[in-house]
Amino acid sequence: SLSLCLCACFLCPRALPRFVFLPKSPSMAPSSIAPSTSAIVAMDFARFSPSLLHRSFLSFSSCAFGPAPRRFGSSFPGKRFRIFPHLKDGSLSLGARLLTVVDAVSAESIGKPTVLVAEKLGDAGLDLLKKVANVDCSYDLSAEDLSAKISLCDALIVRSGTKVTREVFEAANGRLKVVGRAGVGIDNVDLHAATEFGCLVVNAPTANTVAAAEHGIALLAAMARNVPQANQSMKDGKWQRNKFIGVSLVGKTLAVMGFGKVGAEVSRRGKGLGMHVIAYDPYAPVDRAHAIGVDLVSFDEALARADFISLHMPLTPATKAIFNDVSFSKAKKGVRIINVARGGIIDDDALIRALDSGVVAQAALDVFTEEPPEKDNKLVQHEKVIVTPHLGASTAEAQEGVAVEIAEAVVGALQGELAATAVNAPMVPREMLAELAPYVTLAEKLGRLAIQLVSGGSGVKSVKVIYCSSRGDDDLDTRLLRAMITKGLVEPISSAYINLVNADYIAKQRGLKIREERQPFDGSPETPLETIEVKIANVESKFASAIADTGEVTLEGKVKYGTPYLSKVGNFSVDISLEGSVILCRQVDQPGMIGRVGSILGEENVNISFMSVGRTAPRKQAVMAIGVDDMPSGAVLQKIGNIPAVEEFVYLKL
């Protein structure tokens, strides 16, 4: 029977894709197989005829098909072997060579989960994993090899170089429980597919904070004193003291753009260098900034005052190319820029123009829009730019810290704990999700709109959410809605990923208090909610009309025909579908306003999806809400602002 199995697999490998056997001849057995290790044994099947193959292996009563190994004989006590045929070139004919993978697992490891580590991880992290799991360190896997291995794994750990795509989750056949990203960014993991297949994704967001901050300060000092250029000049045999005169840091103003963990650490170090530090972050609490002697200011004020600008923003739709021609036109002439955050925050072409014109004196970049950048990249080659190859987290201490942090998160997830660093939503009961789906979308969009309306440096501390519903407290679970409001408030201005698991944790960590209130409504309990209202207290607004009589930035929304609608801005009632993006205009109510605004947008080929006007009284103040499918240019928005009857306007991204 074994001869038939071997011949069939040899001649037609797809007929019997997996079998188990044990070598009889010692010369064909692995020379040394330790417990919990894997060995690859290459055998040249071209040397053997089927009859010779038959004589070379022990006879056994049954072949074991599938992933479960069987124990055979006494030559290898306590070991279990799994041997899988693998096609070297995609086809197998008589006399072809066959590579056979032998996976030897000690008896004591049976029952432990298996963790595949696909990129190099520090020893401290590996030691933690090995205490509770079988660890397979297989680096530089191709996409095909990763998909082939993943069905035997309960967890996967990657850095930034491995793409965890939908195909990987499909190949896992439901076994993969957690993916750990050893670092912060998770753009190489398909979060939607992970959630769909019930796989938790965790990251390690804190371990490299100090390393990134130190690198930012290193670039700042090196740029100010022209260290890289002077070093190269010396190596070229030159002595050019006058050419490399730098600037002092003491007494200069450092603007930290993004006052999260890394931004706060950079601020502390900037203060230690004798710099005056200001920061822009629409979310950061004032008291946290004041505790380290930092003033929170608006974006435009930071640009106008800064001698040095250090970027620590996440790359989101709201921050993509936020430093562009318009931003640089508002900056102090001769400003110097450091970016150790994310490529894409700066418009590369705009920065080159600013450097050439002298608006920006120098730039120091550790990150790029495309990594690695092309050899002839104009920024990399620019004489006023110093560059490093994304070294922000590249210290021995940070790498070990990341390894421990991600190992702890993965182990916790495998043991059923809720990970605080989870970055994708857990699976929500189907019935609950189906009923609340449009309200979930509404909640997130209200949060996104509200945070974009906040301006100034006061920071968001307190948010009140009012649910108007005909249902009792026990019949309406608002945890998911609260999580989505938090998601909308935090994600556009941070690198956090919010879900039902980590929403309350992230809110508490950032000092954000969300209070929920129920408002009874005389209606049918078949409808979960009539309206959701979001109020942000003690903040200034980019759009003054969004502040209600209570002094709070106020937005209200409802669901109509299964679609989220904005129903109130401040004291003004509106009726606009929350699709695309929105322009809000406060105006004097008079004839022709809708036509004038519509004409300006139409002339620039900006498509209008809807328009609604809410007013206090005829010929008094009104708020026009315009939905647009395309992002209007700054010039188009300025034309709208120049209409005499328009008192204020704001563009909000959804």
C-alpha cells in the first residue's frame, strides 16, 4: 500500500497531497532533530525507482492524511514527524526532484499554540513566547510560503516587511487567532480581512517612543550645525570652517506638531536645550502640555512663530500633505523642518519649492512618501536636506522593548485576554450589528465632524453624548456607539485605531471623558434611536455657528431610510446626508445665495450631492450645508468666503 501511495504522489502529486512516513535507512533520516524544532531534508527522488523507495521506508498499517501527525516506531522516541510533499517548480514528472519538509515536534509541545515569527524579533520577546507556545521563526517568506504555513499557526508576528493580506487570512482556514505587528503602523495588515475572519490584530505602540524622540533631537542638532555636510567635507580632505556655520538652538522656538507620546518627549528634550517649545494638537489637554512648560497653539500660529518645526503626526486623510504650498506660505522665512513621523505628511514638491525659495532653510527627514525612495529622489539629493533611512526606532533598547511588548500582547490574546493595543474591531453579534449598522456609521461621522470643528489650543476633555430613544436602558446597548464616537473623535488626529475592545481605554489614556445621557422619546421601540447628539464643552470652534446656546460645539444626527443625516449644527436645523464631504457656510439669508455658491463650485467642476439651508428667521442669519463629492481647492473655498453675505465657512472631510 505504501508503494502505491508513493508512486501516486510521485506521478500525480495532487492526488495525494499529504502523507506521513518514517525513514528506515539511518542515512536518510535527519542527523539531529531537537524537540520543538523543524528540519528540512532534501532528497533527490530522481535516484530512486518506486521499488527502491518501497524498500527504503518502514511499512506501516495506515497512511495519515491531513495535518495530524502519527507516531511510528521506536527509533525516534518522543518525536512526531510530519512530512509534506512540496513541488520545487510547480510540476512533478517521473525523475523530478522533490523537497520534503520534516516537522519534528516533541511530545510535551502537543497542545500548545503555534506562533509563526516571520521577521526578526528580539530574544527577550522570543523567550516570552516560548514559555507558552511553539515558536517557528521563519524569515523572508514569500507570499506563497506564508500562505502555505499559516494554516498550522495560531498567531503570526511581523514587522513592516511582511504583507498580511486577505489571501493569508483565507489560507489560515479560521485557525489564525492573532496577528502581532512589532511596531506602530499596521498598513501592511489587511484589517478588514482580519476582522472578517475573526482575527485580532495587536501592535506595540509605546516601546519605541524614546528612541523616536531621541532621533528627532539628533536630526535637529545635526541639521542646525551642518554636521553631516561637515563630516563629508572632512572625509573629502577639505577644511571648510566658514562654509558650515550653523545656528544656535538656545532661545529658538520649536513647534512640535502632534503632542502625543513622541511629541511630548521631544518637547521635554527641546526645553532641556533651552528652546521655547509650542505645540499644535487639537486633542491634547492643556494641563498636560503646561506640566512640561509647553504652550498649545493653533496650526497657523505654530507656523508663524516657529524657528524649528518637528513633525509627530500620524498619516491620516486629515494630515496627508498638510504641509503644502499654503502651509509654507504661512511659515516664518528660514524655518527648519524635522520629520521622524510619517512620509506623506509633507507634500514633497511643495517642500522642494520652499527650500529653493528660502522659505525653508533646511529639512531633516527620516521618513519618506515611498520607502525606500528612488536613488534620484530630489529631496534626498537636495543640498539643504539631511536624510536617514527610517531609523527612528532603530536602537537596541527599542527593538528589545518592542519585542517584549508585542510578545506580551500576543500571549495575552492567545489566552483570551482583551488586548489594550488591539487595532481592529472584534466580531460583533450579527443581530446587534444589523440593527445598529447605520447608527454606528452615524456615530463615527458625528465624531469626525465634531473634532474638525474644534480649534485653538484648549484641547478636548469632555464630550457629552445624548441618545434620544423610545427604548429602555436595558434594551439599548450603546457601547458600540460610544466606541464609534470615540473613534471619530480620536482617529483623525492620532495614530490610534479605535474599536469596541480599546475605545474606553484609549479615551481614558488621553484624558477624554465621554458622558452618555438618555432622552426619552415617544415613538416606536422598533426604531433603536431617534437622534444622537454630540456636545464638546470648553473649546473654541473653527465655525462659530457650531456653538449652541449652551456654549458647546453641538452636532445632532439621525438615520433616515438607512442613511446617516446631519440634522443640527449649533442652533441651526439642517437636513444633509453624511456622504462625501461637507461645506458649512453662515450667511445673511437673502435671495440668490444658493445659486452663487453653486455656480462657484460648478465652474470648478466640484459636484454637489445635496444642499440644505437652516435659518433663525427670514432675512436673518442662516447656515447653508453643502455636500460635495470632490475636494474643492483652496482657491474655490476662498471664492465662497469672498461672497459679501458669507460671514464664515468651513470645509469638513468625511
